[in-house]
Amino acid sequence: MTRIRKKAAVKSSAPKVPVSAKAVGVIKPMGIKPGRNATINDIARLASVSKKTVSRVINQSPLVQEATRARIQAVIDKFGYVPDPQARGLAFRKSFLIGLVYDNPNAQYVINSMEGALDAVRNSEYELVVHPCDRKKPDYIAGVRRFVERQKLRGVILLPPISENDELTRALTAAECAYVRITYTQLDDPSRIVISNDRLAVAEVANYLISLGHKRIGYIAGPPGFRSAIERLAGFREAVVARGLPFGPELIVEGGYTYESGVAGGEKLLALSPRPTAIFASNDEMAAGVYRVANRLGLSIPGDLSIVGFDDGALASRLLPSLTTIRLPIRELGRIAANKILHPEAAGGTHAMVTPLEPHLVIRDSCQPPAR
């Protein structure tokens, strides 16, 4: 977001002669010296509210009644008040910046999360800064803390898998920086988490493939250490076993949420005898890798092999045939997380434990009943 500076005051060229505010094009609030712009304190006094209430209106907080919001906005418009983020940052000893911190191999996930956060800060006083890190480095937590303190961040959004690190959140608390985790299970206070129900989503995949008649289903998991990989595999296994079908270890291969790991996983699964009639890859990038292997082996999709992915990024509808996949509301997750930082007074309560949008299956052209 572009930083907004205060408008230059219009000064009268003849200060000893009374000049109406209308004549010079600027109306000054009573009690403000000529040449000085209105402040947030002036707006609060003229609207008969607290400075905090004015700030909530500026940042589009949902906790202001519409009548009060309209009254404050009318005063803001009348006196041309324009907030100065730099000056207010000095006053609050915090910048008007929110951080997005990540170490995730899925570039589309990061982009969608960032776009959601940008949706939230648009038309507010805040800006978004992005900070990639490497969780495998021993000093990565110290690096994140240095970033937070150097930028004087108001808060940070943590993407998985680093959102699962309690040591990192303790470091942020010590730095007096608010945080919100996007994660897959309840790891923290409801006001500090946004959860997607991956177990329910992958169970829907299993039930769908089984309903088509598939009895031997391969699975490409996410990388070890990712909570999403654990949740998705557990949910899929539970659903398959509940339907009375085998799901032995030979049907499960480890992936890395990358196209290349999808190719490697597809090669292992399709080398089995008998080979699976369907494969669920736990993200779309890996599903695209399975497409490559099937094509190389001369297998028809979905005639010889049904494939399902997870995420429903732009890639899913561009594959040929288009990919059946789980639509994860990643952009919405980012928006909700940013709003919890922007409006902490509205972030509490049990409603924060799950996201309003649940993942769900988007059926396209990559699945059909197995060949007889």
C-alpha cells in the first residue's frame, strides 16, 4: 500500500484580514492554528468519540456501530484529515507493517496467502512485507526475530510448516510482536490460529474414489515434518480403512510438495504389480508429476488411471485432462489471518478455531471408474 502523507496546509497571503475557510478551500476545525492540519485528536474531539474509535474507523474495524462510523467519517471528510503512518508509527512505537513469514516449497500456496493478506490491508493504513526463511538453519528463529524488531512489525502471519514451531512463537511473544498461525490443528489460542480441515477434505477424496469402484489407491504424501502431510495421510487412511479396503505401506510414497517428487512418487506407484487404478497426490504440483509418468508409460487419464490432487491452484484446470482436486481456500486463510492482526479486538472467541470456508472436492475430468 502506498504510504499517505498529510496534505500541505493552505496559508492565507493576508493573515491580518479575516478570510473565510471557503475562500481558501480548506476548513480548519475550531481551535486549530492556521497552517496546521487536523490531527486524530481533533477528529476525536469534533466527533465526540475516543481516539481509539477514530483509529478503528480508519482501519475498517467491524466493532464500530454504523451511525458512529458515519459521524466520524463525515468529520474526517469535512476537515481533510489524512493519517500519517510514519508519525503514528513513532507514537505507537510500531510501524504500520504486517509480516508474512514462510518456508514452504509450494510457491502458489505462498502467493495465494499473500494475496489474501493484501486483500485485508487494502484501504487501511497497513502494508505487507514478506520474509522467506530456512527452517533448517539453526539460527532461523533468531533471524525472524531480527526481522520483526528491525521493521517494528505490528504482527506476523506464519505459514505452515513454520507456523507449527512453538519456539518461534515464543520468540515473537518475547519481541512483543503479535502473530497468527495458519495451520491444520489447534496449536494455540483461537485468536492466534486459522485452521483448515484437511482431514475432512481427504476423507471426501477417498470416499469419492471408492464410490467410483477403485479398490487399489496409491497415495503420494507430503514431506516429513509438515503437519499438513500428517493430517492428510491420517484422514485418508481412516476413510479407506473404514470402507474395508486395504491400504498397505507399498501404496504410500513420500513426496515433497514439488513436481519432481510427484514424478518420483508416480514412478514408484505405477511400477507396482498390480498397479493402482487411482492415485491421490496430496498437492497439485505432485499430481502434475504423476501425469508426466502416466504419459510416458502410455497410460490414459482417466481411462487407465484416475488422479486427484489437492489445492486447486491455477495449474489444476490447465492440465489435460483437467484435474479433480481439493479446493483449499488459501487466499481466504491469508485474509482471515491478516484481519486477526488488524482487528485483534474481534479475533477472540471459539469462532476462531476453524475457518469459515471448508476445503471441498472439485470434480473435473481426471477420474472415472476403473477399467474392467
